[in-house]
Amino acid sequence: MRYLPHTQEDIEEMLAVTGNKSLDDLFNCIPDKLKAKQPMDIPDSLSEWELNAHMEELASLNIACKDYKCFIGGGSYDHYIPAIIPYLISRSEFMTAYTPYQPEVSQGTLQGIYEFQTMITQLLGMDIATASHYDCGTALAEAALIAIGKSRKSNKIAVSSLIHPNHRQIIRTYISPRGYEMVEIPATKEGLTDTSVLEKLDDIAGVLVQSPNFFGNIEDLKSFKTIAVNKKTLFITSFTEALAYGLLKSPGSYGADIVAGEGQSLGISKSFGGPGLGLLASTKKLMRNLPGRLVGKTKDRNGEDGFVLTLATREQHIRREKASSNICSNNGLNAMTAAIFLATIGKTGIREIAQQNHDKAVYLKKALIKIGFKEIYNSPFFNEFVLKVPKGFKDKRDALISKSCIFAGMDLEPFYPDMKDHYLFCATETATKKDMDQLVKEVA
Amino acid sequence: MMTQDSNADPSSTDKPILSTPGLSKSGFRKPGTKGLKFNEPLIWNKSRKGRCAISIPRLDVQRSELDKDLIGEPPDLPELSELDVVRHFVRLSQWNFGIDSGMYPLGSCTMKYNPKTNEVQAARQGFSGAHPFSGDKFSQGALKLIYTLEQYLANITGFHAVTLQPAAGAHGELAGMLMIHKYHEKKGKQRSKIIIPDTAHGTNPASASLCGYESIKVNSGPKGILEPKAIAEIMDEDTAGIMITNPNTLGLFESNIQKIADIVHQKGGLVYGDGANMNAIMGVVKPGQIGIDVLHLNLHKTFSTPHGGGGPGAGPVAVVKALEPFLPIPRVIKKLDNYEFISDCPDTIGRLQTFYGHFGILVRAYSYILSMGQKGLEDVSKLAVLNANYIKEKLKGHLNLPYDQPCMHECVFNDKLQRPYNITTMDMAKRLLDYGFHPPTVYFPLVVDGAFMVEPTETESKETLDEFIDAVKAIIEEVKTNPDILHKAPVLTKVTRLDEVAAARKPCLRG
């Protein structure tokens, strides 16, 4: 097998050194009764060419194998990925390297992640960003644990019901074992989190709100900050569409204490939902509470600039049971991808492309309303919006997928049972006028 | 700006570092050599107003202005040309050492070769372009892959069911702890403690803490493995279970595991297996058959997915039948020839990831398993263990070997023989860089003072192992003949030893 270099000669020579008669002898230190009773039942090995055929067939069972038009978001977004991104990220020095525990031979990864951390703080208007987490949901759960950990009085957090439903589920998973609680804040008729309900809550360790929220609406983060300050509680925001902050006022500018986000929009393919990129940023004050890896700048013995993993005393390999979290790895290669993407899109590119996302979504929304789809929310939105669909839409939608490879919005009822016939539509810079017009024509 | 190596120590008796490229004094081939590298400024220092490296799409609809109150200043990202970006990151990559560069014997990390065909498979449009909310009907390829990979991993490890959701080993540990916690909750009596061996990876006690469990440490015996007596002494009905790594972090097989599992089970506890070292025992031992109730695997270790400079990986969890109801949702089920997600699992610990796990990583692991096949995976473990024992036999006596007995896929030395010369494991590790090898894991496990943990993996050839062995021996010679170069090392790398104390004291985490 081409990954196993040992020849018969090699094996014989090496067994002579180890003092074993055969390879099986190497396992004599394992008591017989602990050895497997039957061999593994795995198919015989496939050649590279058989593997290609098998995987091509498997991939063809996903409709994504065709060029489909994606008008759904919900936390996973269709964006253009420039050719230089896969080119650069596939450099084996990035891909096959491990965590930079030997910094002298890992300066590529370390400087790259330092640049990532910096650009994320610029995007979000925050002081510190970590070297990344698994996804927004888990980063947000970690933020919730920071808030509860810091609070002397409260084991309870207030969580907007317009945070991505799956993220709220993850938070629940993380807070349940130690009996922490979460209170969900309902939505208003405008499709925004009801701050009046939040005002009435006492004894909360943190306030969590997503903006743009799951419906695509832009929340009034200023009000949330005021409430959080009045209640002396942490103000935590999240987002699923990182490009929104190429256009919108940053969460940092509203005084967010912690921001959790999804970075998949930054040059990472959808890949059936993973791996994505969890972003976590905070104010300087909370630096030592942040979980996960941090890259810091320093100097070597010759006075040359260099980078290292730092503040490891927060982490599991030092503090073990007293660590702020159990996190070991980050999503390193995806963080590097995001760094390359942010450098590529740059200050002017991100503004223009974020603006185009907005332009396209406005166009699509207007066009669908014109043919009888009902506007539900009047609030400002970013690249996603909710509409009530006319009768018969569901069948048309299913036919559209099979016939024309178009995904026209996403049914919200499974997530919000009251919202029958409500669909969440998404249009990014990849949605051409031609495609949007075709969609409108087909569902009219 | 170009830099070249000017740091070679002229007083080195091992002149060949500069003069005879690739050949050491004793005539063996030494991979590490000098080479021209390039400096690269921080990326924002290359920024020039007006440059843009991305192709702006043509706008074919009307511009639409958002409420001015909501719009912020554009983030202050750099402005670069496409070549600026490419050159920047190519140069950065050249400062890195990856598996493709040279041997990377990090103990407990299983730095085996990352097959390139796996990248081809993950990049197939049907996989990489799939939207997670496409619907089961239009995602049968993905669902079938997830289901089948679960079956393979369950079979390899000897368990009843598997979840592929956890995003990393530590995430899998959390999943395991949450399931144990829920199990006891369902039994009507929650417990407060978890037993954790002194050789455990730091994520073990950290994961236990996340569930509110107190970690009770138990020391390994004189042979480097756990003794049933020590467990029996502390196991009680307030202990939720034990976390065991097998083979353990000393590279030794925990041969008392069944007895230990019995002790724990007898008092109603569960056994969590840290499967990071699965590379040693595929086809030899099935953890699910030796008393372990829940086990996590690291796909980026045993199953060849790339480490990516720190991630993304994946940490699937395998469970016995009794724990199946607690698995995270969603799960994949098969109905005739059709695959579906289900979330209606009343006893689930809940959701762990926004979607279905690190799907792109799962594709790579699946491809690896199919490429190796049954015999291939059996050979992997045999050859991994052969390689580690070979190194152990060749280096023992030169480096101190605290546990002189057959090892599994990794072996642990320490610097006891070099300390009298004021040379530490750290010095020797740094000098290995100059010789063209990534150092082994150092200072872990904590039970060995000055640990030097070598895991060659099965993908390294005998010649490479011999080069590594010769390099270590040459360095040990330098301990006596040229200790100064060991204190200075590394000298051929882009930067020399970095001031980690200053980095922590005055953190500078952004530019």
C-alpha cells in the first residue's frame, strides 16, 4: 500500500532490532483475553481510481453536484471564493503542519493567525479575537459560560429567540449539566427581539442577541447595550453572516463585551455545514477569560520579531480541571483561509460586496412581493428576509429543485411552529438578476 | 528583503552543517540544511490605498441604500493587489514545517502522511458545494457517507453506535462526559466525581469540569500502567466513572483495563476511553469489547485528516448500546435505501454543532478507510508499533528510557542522562530542528520529568527513522563536545528561541 513504505526486508531487519519473531509478536504485551475476537469487517482496499469512481457516484447523490442556484441561508451562505484561496490554503506547509508548539518552525501559521486575529478585531470593532473555534454556536455557548462564570449572583442568561435555533440548542447543551438556565426573549411583530421583555428580567448574567438575526433583520444593538449597562450584565452579540459587517456598524461600536460569530462566509465552502469557523472576540478587560488559543507577538534572542501561542495559562494543558474551557484545537486552517480572504477582499472589496448582498436581497424581496408574496417584516435587513408564501408554493418549490436546480427559500415552520407558510429567502452577491428573475417567473 | 543564514556557529565541531550539504561528520544523511528564506511584513504594512485583490462582481440590479444610521465605516482591512496576497502567504508558508517537509514524530498526535486523494474527494462539488439545509432528499450522498462512516468506526472500535458530530477530540470528550452525566441523571442519582489518571491529557479533567464533575487523580503504578487496587480504593457510588487512555500517554497498553472496568461498573460507574492512541491497536483490540462504555476518536490522528496548523479535526464518539439514547442530535437512520436525519430522541444530550459536524473532514476519513481497507488498517497498527519499538531499541541507553519494556506506537524518553551536562529535553528538541526534524512531544506526559515522547507513525520509512536516530545520537554527542550550540539552538530556522515569558506578561494579540 502506497502509504506504507516498509518492504519485507525492512520488516525483517527491524524485527531483528526489536527482538520479535513477527509483527504479531509486537502485541504480546497485550493479554490474549483482551484481543479482538474477530477481525474488523471493513471492505477490501480500493485503488485510487476505484475511490474516485466511488466518491464521484456518492457525490452525485447530492444535488449540489449540479450548478444549483442557492436562495437559502440560515447560517450557511453562498459566496464567491477567489481562485487564490484554495490555491494558497492547499500549500502543504499550512495544511500538514500541526499546532505551532515549536514556534521556530511555525512562524507561517503563527503570523497568519496573528493577522487573522487582527483583521477580525477590525471587522468587529473589538479589542481581542481568539485564534478561532469550531463554529458560531459553540463559540456563543462558550461566551454564555464566560458570562455565567463571571457573575457572582446569577446562573441565568437571557437569550434572544431570534438567535439561530441550532445555536440556542447548543447553548442549552452546554449549560444544562451544571444547572445553569436560559430565558428566551420573544420577538416583536417587527421581527426583532422584544427589549421590553428583557427590561423586566432581573438577575441575569448576560444578554445574548444575534444581529442580523435569524430572520435577517438588523437588531437595535444600541438599546441592548443600554439595558445591559443598567442591569450590570454582559452584552453578548452574535452573527451568522460575517460579510454583514463589511457594511453595518460593528458590534464593538455598540459596546459589545463579547462577540461570537460564524466565519464561513470568509472564503470557506459550505461543505454540508462543516467545518466552518467560530469567531470569538472580546474587550481587553475580558482577555483572560477567553477560551481557546491566542497568538501573541514577541521577540527572539536576536531581537527579531516573532509570534508564539500565548496566555496558555488559561488553557487545558496547563490548568487542566481549572481551565476556562476544555478546548484544545481551533479551526486553524479555516482561520488561515479567512485571513487570506480578508486580505484579498480588503477594505474596498468588502464594502462593495457587502453592499451588493444588500442590493440583491432588496431586489429579490421586491420582485417576490410584486407577484403576491406577503411582506412580514418592515425592519431593515441584510441579505436574508422572511415572506409569507402564496398557496401551492411548497409544491412549486420542490419541483423547482428537481427541475431547475433552484432552492427557493427555506421553510421556517420547523423552527418556529407558529410561522406556517413563512419562508426565509437569501440573496448574496452570487445571485444574478437573470437567476432571480427566473426564480420569480417560476414561482409566480 | 532577503535573509540568509548567518547564525551557524563557527566553533561547531560538526562543521558539515554548512560545508558538506546533507552529510554529517559520521557520514549520515542529515535533512536539515541552510536555505534562502524571505522576510514578509505584517500584511497591513503592504497595504496601499486603492488596491483591491478580489474581482468585484458586476452589479446588475439597482443600488439600494440602507438606513444611514446602521451603516458603519468600512473595516480597516488592508488594500492589496492579488500578487501581494499570493506572495505574502506563499512566503509565510515557507517558514512552516509540515509532514510533507519532514518527519514529525509528535507523541500522541499521530502525524501520519495526509493522502492527497482525500483532498480531491472533499473538493468534489457535490460535497463542498452542499448546503446543509438542502433537505434529506437532495443530500443522500452526504447522509449515506455519514451513516456508512459511523458503521465503519463502530466496527473498527467494537461499539454499538457512533456520532460524528463532535468537532474535535476535546469536543468528543465533552460529548462523552455529557452522556455519562445524562445517564446518571436518568438513573435518578447524579454523581459528583470522575477518576482521572495522572497520565491523562489536559482535556480530560477540563471536560469533566464542564459537567460539574470533580476530578479525582489516581497515580499509575510502577510499571507505568494503572493498578486495579488503586482504582478500587477510590471508586465509590458517588463517582460517575473513570477516563482512561489506552494505550496510555506513556505508549503502554493498560493491560488491567478489564479489571478496572469491572471495578467501576460494579459500583454503577461508566468507563470513558480516550481513543487518541487508536493508531496502535486497530485490528488487535476493540475498545468496545474490553469494558469501555464510550470512546472518542481523533480523525485528524488515526484517520489521516490534515492537522491544518491546529484544526479543523473531528472527534467522533462511539458508545455501547446502553448509551445510544443519549447521543447528540441529529442522528442518521436508514430506511430501506433511504437515509434521513432524525432529532426526535427524548434522551439526547442535545445538539453539539450548528449542523452535522465537520463534514469535510468526515469525507477525508471515509476516503482513507476505503483506501486502506481492512488489511491496510491492520498493517497500519502493526507498522506503527514496529517503528516505535525500533526507535526505542536504538535510542535506549543514549536517552534514558524510564519504562524499559515493549511499547505501543510511541515511546517516552527523558533527559536524565543529559542533565548532568546542563542540557535539557528542550535544548535537544530545539537542536533537532537544525537537523531537519520536527521535535517529538516534550514535557508531556507530566509523570515523566523532562519527557521526550516519540511517535514516528507507520508512514515513515526505515531510512527516515535511521536518519532520525542518527540525528539524536549526533545531538547527544554534541552534549559533550559542543553544549553551547544546544543552548543556542535552533540556529538554522527563521527565528531563534522566542521570549514566551514576555509574550504572556505583555500580551500583544493584534497589530
